[in-house]
Amino acid sequence: MSKLDNLKFEDPKFQDKDMTRRDFVKTASTALAMTAASSIIPTFAIGGMAPVKVGVLLPFTGTYAKLGSHILDAMKMRIAQNGDKLGGRKVDFTVIDSEMNVPKSTQRVNKLLKKEKANFIIGPVHSGIGINMARMLKDKKVIVVVPNAGANQITGELCAQNIFRTSFTSWQTAYPAGQVMLKEGYKKVALMYYNYAFGKQTAAAFQESFIPGGGEIVADIPTPFPKTEFQSFFTKIAAIKPDAVFTFYSGGGAIKFMKDYAAAGLQGKIPLWGTFLTEGTSRQAGAAAEGIKTTLHYSTELENATNRKFKVDFKKATGDDADVFAVQGYDAGSLLIQGMDAVGGDTDAIVDLQNALRSVKIDSPRGTFTFSKANHPIQDIYLREVQGGVNKVIGVAAKALEDPAIGCKA
Ligand code: BEZ
């Protein structure tokens, strides 16, 4: 580290907020040369590099509001544990509510990229916005970290050197469920899911393993997003009598789904399965969630030291119980910390930064993971069952599962 790394210019002309570390070092060297020449001694103080700009696009309203706030809270918590700094620089956050509005996301992403000149853009939760964001930011001079949206394309044809994900793909979470349900003896399954990109891909990935293994889809029921009137669909399920129902619902919609399913008298008669259905929702759904099985890359019940500490820290910081969304935000924070440390905070060294990010090992509450060539977590998928209000781990549905990244040419 050069001596300049510890200096802060008190002269206002060196306090340009947009000044990067490289600009700073360049300007500082020039300033030193100038002052040496004129023998005037400039006044320096500690810690003066321009802040790193982190733009955030997440939902803080609507059915995915908790998902967005848990991701942001956990990411900030992780960065706070690092002295509120990335690569030695302070951090400026610009936070925008995505409202899960896909058409409006173009203007919002542009605000973060062009007006705020973000070094990092973190988001989104919703796959429709994720696809739009990846199209807009692919190969741009900004690092994108997707802390949720699971659309396969972000790891497939839209993959790029500058786009990373700390979450999952639709395929990664649902493909193992088809295999597990076959093993558990289910032959005739009905599908219910929110009718947009992620729900449709979840249903497709489930069928990819379930049908070749001898399973049959007896009903395919997409429901409008983000509506929560499920009664008429449950009447249909009761009439068809499948062996089980495999679902994609999340957040507030998932709580309503489980409660209505129980109220319709289907709980215990036709088993409910899913991926995200019980995540961050099992306590609020209460008895209606008991016995539901899911395949996912995290459980609060995982026994490892990082998870134990993370749960306590998150509860202390927010008053909420941790969930997979918080984990994905926390890991986004770890990714930024490790990547920025590797380049000494130089966000202009974009290729070095990308290479550093790709090679980090994340000590995650879900278990340690690394990134694939498509910048996506290679991770275990757990089989969970709600018992006593929590998602107990009852097995490993897939070990070190890597998304096939179909169409990725980066
Ligand atoms: C998605 O749209 O990708 C998504 C939203 C909520 C939970 C999981 C995935």
C-alpha cells in the first residue's frame, strides 16, 4: 500500500465525490509534484478516497417486500462488519424500490448506471426485471450482483464477465425436486406456480427430471402474479386428486397460499411440495406449513459456525429471523468485500476486479461455495421439511450442483 492510501486531502479541490481511487492517486501524485515545485506543504488527513457507489434495485413494497429488505439489510450488515468499507473506501448506497415493475426497471437501471454512475449494481428479486437488467448491463463497465432473481438466462445466454449471482437458478432449485419426489414414490403430480418467467422455468425444470423418471403431470396450473386468490384452483386440485402438488410461490403470496390450502381441507390429504414456498414464511403460515417439503440451497437449521453467527447477527440487526434472501444479500456483501480487497479498491481495474470476483470462495451460511465459469454459485441443494415452524434439513437433494449454463458464451 502506498503512503497516499492513508491520506485525505483537506483542500476542497481534492474532494470530488466521483473521484475514484485511481483518479485520486493520479491527482495526488500531481499535487505532490506541484507542491514540491512550489515548496508549499499541502494539508492531508486520513482516508480520503471517493466513496464506492453501490446502486440497489430491490422490492420494498408488495408481495416480495420482505425479500428485498432482508437482502439489503444483510448486505449492509456484512459491509458494516468490514468497517463500512469496500477496498478501503467508504460506500455510498443509492436504493430504489423496484416495485416488481418490469417496464419501469429500464429507467431505474439507467438512473443507477448513468446518473449515479454506480460501480456496483445489486438486484433484483424478480426474474422479469433480472432479465431486463442483464440485457441492459451485459458487458457494461459496472459490476452487477444478482442477489435473488433466478431466471436461467442470467447464467445462460445473458451471462457476462461483469454479471455475478449469489443466489440460484430456477433449474438449480427445481430439477432436484423432480428426482426426490420420484424417489418418495409420487407418480401423478399437479403443478401450481406464479405465471411469470421464474414460475414457468421452475415448472419446466421440475418436469425435466420428473417425466423421464416415469412421473406424470396431471394438471398444469399457472396463476396470475401477484394475485392471492387461490380458491378456484384448489377446487380443481381437489377434483383431480393428484399424488402431490409441486409449487412456486414466495413471500406474502406463499403465506396466503399455504393458509388457503389448509382451509380448503387439502393439507395432509394431498402433500404440498415446492422450492421457496416455506422460506421465510413457515412461522407466519403456522400449522398450515407443517409437513411441507422443499428443495433449496439453504436452511436456517444448517449446523455450521458461519450460519450460527449469521442468524444471531441478523436477528440483532433487524429483529427478524434470517432466511435464504438474507443469506444471498450477506453473500453479495462478502463477494464485494473480497473482490474489492483483491484490487485494493480500484474499481477502474474492471478486468482484474471481475477475475478476482470469479475466483473468490464465499464462506456462506449455506456452506462454502465457489463460482462457476458463468459466475454462478456451485452449491448443495437441501431437502427440507417444515417441522415445528422451521425448515429442518432431512437430506441433500443434490450435492455441489452446477447450473448447466446453456447458451453462456462469456
Ligand atoms: C424470481 O422472480 O426469480 C424469484 C422471486 C422470488 C423468489 C424466488 C425467485
